[in-house]
Amino acid sequence: MNLIWLEDFVALAATGNFSRAAEDRHSSQPAFSRRIRALEEWVGADLFDRSSQPARLTEVGEWFADIAQDLIARVARVPGEAKKVAEAGSDTLRIASTHALSFTFLPRWLRSLESHTTLGPVQLISDVLQRCEALMLQSKVQFVLSHAHPQARGALDAEPYRSARIGEDLLIAVSAPDARGKARHRLARAGSTAVPVLQYTEESGLGRILRAVIGPRLESVPVQAVFTAHLASVLRTMALDGRGLAWLPRTLVEEDLAQGRLVISASEDWNVPLEIRLYRDRDLLGNAANAFWRLAAGGDWNSVSPR
């Protein structure tokens, strides 16, 4: 059995269209069809009902779908798990963190930890939450640091992963000030002129939280999305340029607010409280990673996050 066959199966199961699936897999349709047939011969049963268009999974195909996804996920984890075993005696900590926390919370938090113990080398990957989660699912990092909210659970908010609350933050609506120092763009009630809003993409963890917590309510007020980006730091730059209103973490804009470069643009009931959570891999290997988790999960680190 070839791993490529499984990936072909998943692509065809998603569309039911041989031509489209072959194109998605960058393959000719005859070669793609031969691989699907080879997989069926290996399984010993038809996986697709070809009498209908699009092709549908047979009963065996439905059963095999979960197995194929699990096998692909297991294979993807092999390099990371092998690396974990090889690095069991290493002092290096491998952490993936969302961009906003990499620039703000993480450096101060690490300094707080270092006042209690000596940390070994830290290997940091800074990315959007979706990709940080993927790195953990593939066992390529030991820890993920991100914002979290109980209404927007992610891939790591379930067994076998564990997490600890290590800080708090707040999403607040801000914009550049006008000549009088008031918000240039302020969230208004229904019937008012649409307010330009700077929003997050689907891959953004902060965007996931905003959509879950205030998305339905935001539909009742006049807003117009004028710019979309993965990163809070990019939305901050656009807000500073006066392009619109953005919900940004207080950790990221506290200095801008203090200096008057940004001002609050909505009432407090539009604020979204956030947790800062450290997620850990299912099986930590090595003294350094285990010691780091015990210290991080057992401490009260709210002093390094805004109140």
C-alpha cells in the first residue's frame, strides 16, 4: 500500500469528481484512476460507487475514510516524534507562538520564568494559530503559546493535549484619533454610516475568537470590511494609518494608547476578554521540557500581562 493512494482517496472522497481530484493531485486522470483502483484491490472492496455522478463512497468507503485520515496523520507525525525521541536528552525547548504574543507577551514571560530557573536554548516558531496547531499535531514542537477563549475552541483544546492559563489579555476596538483626539472611526448604532473595519483572516486565532464571540452581534451594526490580514501587527499598522477600526490585543497597543497614537473606538461591552494559554504536546520527552511545563503550569504569571 502506498501513502500516495491514501492521499488520492481523500482528494476523491472530497469531490467525487475524478478529473477535479486528479487535477488537485497534479496527476493525469488515467494515472489517478489506476492508483484508486490499486487501493481498492489492496483493500479488497470497491471504495467508490462509480454509477453516480459525482462518485459516492460505498459503505466500505465510508468506513475506510476515517482510517485513511488517521493513517495520513500518523505518518505526518513520524518525523516529529522521531525528533522528540532523538532530543529526549536535549535542553532545547521547541515553542510555536502566534505572532502577536511572540512580539509582546513571550519575551516578558520568559524573563519572569528565568527569575525562577535557568532555561536552556529556546527554538521559537512564530506563525498564525492554524499553523502553530498543525506543528503541534505533527509533533514538531513541544509547546504552543496562543490567545484563547472558551467560545472558540481549537484543535488543541481536546484530549490528549493539555494546557495551562498563564496570562490574560483583552481585545479592544481601536482607531487612529481625529484632530480633536477622538476616535476617527467609532462603532455606531444601526442606521448610521458604515464604519470601515480592519479584520482578520480565517487562519487567524484572534479572528476565530472575534467571529465566535461578537460576530453575530456585529452583524447588527453598520460596518464595512475594508482590509483583511493574518496578523494583528499588520492591522495595527493600518489602524495607525487611519484606515479603519480594528480589534487588537491590549498587549500589542498599550503603548499606542498611552501615547495617543490609537484611541478606544467602542464601548467596553465590545471588549473581548482573552486567556493566554500554553499548550503542551501529549507526551513530553526529556527533563528540560518537563521541567519547563511544571514551572509554567504551576506559576501565576498574570503580573506580566495587562489587567
